[in-house]
Amino acid sequence: MSHEGQGGAAPSVSLRGVTKRFGDFTAVRDMDLDVPRGQFFTMLGPSGCGKTTTLRMIAGFEEPSEGTVLLDGEDVTGLPAFRRPTNTVFQSYALFPHLSVERNVAFGLERRRVSKDEVRRRVGEELERVGLAREAKRKPRQLSGGQQQRVALARALVNRPAVLLLDEPLGALDLKLRKQLQIELKRIQQDVGITFIYVTHDQEEALTMSDFIAVMNRGVVEQLDGPEEIYERPSTTFVAGFIGVSNLMPGEVVSTGTGTAELRLDAGPTVRTGAAGATVGERAHAVVRPEKLQLHATNGTGPDGHPSVDGQVESSLYLGTATQVIVRLPDDTHMTVLVPNTDEEARRRLPAAGHGARLTWSTENIHMVRDLAAGAVHDDEGIKA
């Protein structure tokens, strides 16, 4: 899987046939991946999917069992971490408690015997960049968690790595601070212009910051795309279910066309969806996001010509900006609908729990997804293509 860097330049990082085994367990399986130069690239997935192991192989903290790691086109497989043009920021800040903020940031430069004037200049630049110039003389224990993470970031950036690796660096922070630092991290990445490779299990975090997202599951990348493509057009059932809330309606392909397919849903109706490479008779899912569904009473009339499916309301939950309604279809599929609370009278007319409901959608908001690669075989170790 690849996306070219800016101006068609060679990728910052390339993995070729990379596999990593720990005993009988395969954490990463036969991965080919290109990370575009100068982009904010996120590896997203649940615990145990292989994302941190992949990051550690790029950093040089782990060696591949098979395959090659290239940085800026150079084979670095087998090269120790300290000889690679990378720096890593971890969730734990790992600051020296007895050193001031500026001495923490300067530590790597001083070990490389950079001149004092250049150390002073570069440390000042990075502390300014992360908003800590006034905290230069303070000790880490005098800083908040968010400030300590900024120090760790400045300490990594001051070494001017070709690639900055970030392993769930915001995981220990509270929600409000995490959201604030998401915005700051993206701004800093755009400011310094170097490649960031970010590991997280937080879908919203990935969608907020990333230029590209690699969604990983059981040791393989199931989809590599931009945030909008990942959210709007997931390519597998796993991606659809992992990114946000998805409504997956199972069915069987009954006909195919150019880039489209007709899917007979287990819930009853036959719907036309966007699909590529579908074959008649295969099992698949139609996916529609909750905010793309329209909810009507069963005896009401939806928009003319729009596909629909009937069910029964199981619950209705007021969320402030929207009302979340759960509708159970005849095949026991549960559909989540988000109705904006922009019209109080319309909200009161929503069908209540126990009542029938009709769901409709626009044809451009539904498409078909399948299990990984339409034929991948799952085993105890992961996925075999």
C-alpha cells in the first residue's frame, strides 16, 4: 500500500514484506507500506493489532523477523535506533526530574557535542514552538501533564529527525487537554514540515490530525486512505465497524454493474450500493453512517424514490445536539440513527420506543463492504492472505 509524498518524492519510510513474530504469535504479517514524506501519518487500530510493533521496527527498537525497513530510501534493517534519523515520543514523558526544561530539551544536542550557541538557539526555537519559552528554568515536577508532554516533544524535535515517531503520546491526558493538544500537534507538524508517524487506538484523534490513516487489524493494514475516505467509504467490515458508529446490514449480492451492486438485505429489501469487484452470490454488508439516515414513522412517507427499510424503535436517547435512536430490523440488526435537535417540534414527533419506524437514505450514502480482501483466512495467529 502506498501514497506518494509531496511532489512525487520518495517515501520517508518504506516497509517491504515486513513480518514480526514473537514465538508462535505473528504480530505483523507480510506488510508493504509507504509513508509519504512530510505528512501526518497515523497507524490506527485496537490493542494487539500490531501498530506499536510496526512503529518500534521503524524506530529500531525491534528487528523484523522478515522483510526490509527503509528510511529515505536507505535500508536501515539491523541498524540500531541511535543510528537512525528518527526520534520517538512515548506516552510516558521520560523526562529527567533533576534537570530544568531547557536542559531536558538540550540533552541530546549536548551529548552530540553541538556548540553551546547552537544548543541555546535551537532549544529556544523549540520551546517557543511548543509554547514553553517562559517555563525554560522550571523542573518537570512543576509542570502539568500537558506541559511535560510538550517538553518531550521539543526534546525530540530539537534533534531535527527525518521522521518523528509518536506512540500514543496523549493517552495519559484528560479529554479536554487531549483535544487541545491534537490541534497543537497538527499545527507543529505543519510548521516543522517533517514526517510524523502517530500510533493510536482513538478513532477521533486519528480523523482530527491525520493526512493519511492506516487502519490495522490482526497484523495487517485493512485500509490506507485519507480521513474522509476512511470514514465515508470504509473498505472492509472491520474498518466500517471500528471507525465511528456504522450500521452494517447483512445481505447477498444478487446483481452487479459498473462500480455498483444490488444487495438483497436479510432485513427484506434489495438495495443498490457502490461496490467494486462484487460477485453474484457472495455475502456482504451495506453500510450507512448514523447521521446519513432519515427516520420516519412507519405510516409516514419518506422522500420519493429513496430506498428504505422498516423496523421497530428500541430506544431513544437525548444527547444535546442530537437524539440517538436505535431501530431493530426484522433480521435483528440494530441500526443507530442520529437526528439533529434543530427543530424541537420535529424531535417530539420522532417515533417512541416500541413503535414502528422507517429508515431512508440517499443512494450516495450507502455502499457495500466485505471481510478483508474477500477471501483472507483468519487463524489463531492473525490473517493469511
